[in-house]
Amino acid sequence: MTADGSGIDPRQFRNVLGQFCTGITVITTFDDDRVPIGFACQSFAALSLEPPLVLFCPTKASRSWAAIEKTGRFCVNVLAEQQRELCARFGSREPDKFAGAAWHTSDRDLPVLDEALATIECTVDSVVDGGDHYIVIGRVQALSETTTTGRPLLFYRGQYTAIEPEKTTPAPWRADLEHFLTTTTLDTWL
């Protein structure tokens, strides 16, 4: 390995970072023609309380990011464990990812997925170069959470999982995962 990290094997990098369990979100906006667009994103985090900031990391080639960059606004939809099929759809190259999805337009004029555990509506505050991704910092304008007691959809060691009080191993959703991994491309997922 070199001092700049260029000798790191990309597959090993993914495997090692797969040891870190993440939640899964879908980042959404409208394009210029008022068509809702979005992509599955596990590279999301809270950044600051004062001011309220979050961040997500789209690939530089992402078509969804191009629309978000143009509008300057986006909604983070935190997925529930029963939304893994929806996650796979938003992580694919499907031309109409919203087809068959339950969603509505928010008061701030953003597409919101109806069964998300939480939604965070933001304006783009700044963008930083992050290698083959951008680091997008969003200023939170509005947020909400579901009134149900749902649990989050998680991603761990290359597969979907969920919080299960009695179990410490990921849930056995291999068939869905195989479909997701074979349809995912660099512009839709880290």
C-alpha cells in the first residue's frame, strides 16, 4: 500500500467497511419537468445541531444528484424494514422508480415516500469533492417522523438486516439481496 492509499483493493475496502451497519435512505427531488426522481443512499449522516445540517454522498455520475444539484432541494426518506423492495427499486436503473410507490408532495414541494420512518427536507448548503463521490451538506428546513412503531431497514456485511432483539445475525433476505446487487450500478449505490 502506498502513502496515499492507492494500493488498497476496492473489494477489500467494501468488505471492511461492510462491518459498519448503516441505515438506508432514499433521497428525492423533482426534476425540471416535475417528474419525481430519487436514489437509494446508505451514505447519509447527521452533521450538526446548530445549525441543523445533514450530509449524503452521491457518486459523481449520479443522474439523481444532477437533478438535486440543479433544484438545490432534496428530501431524505429513512426507510422502514418492510421497504426493502422499494429500496432495491431505488437502487436500480429503473426509469420510473416511483411507479407503484406510495408517495405524496410535501408542503415544501418535495416528493415524500409515504411509509418512511422519517423524512428530512433540506436545501443544499454546500458540496465538497470526495473522490469518486460528492459530500453534499444539506440545511434542514423541515422534518417529521412516523407515528407508528416501525423499525429501520439496515445494511450490514452486504445484506439487508433489521433490528431484532433476540438475534445478533442479519435477517435471511438473500434472494432480495442478490437481485439488488446484480441490478445496482456505481451511480445508484456506494
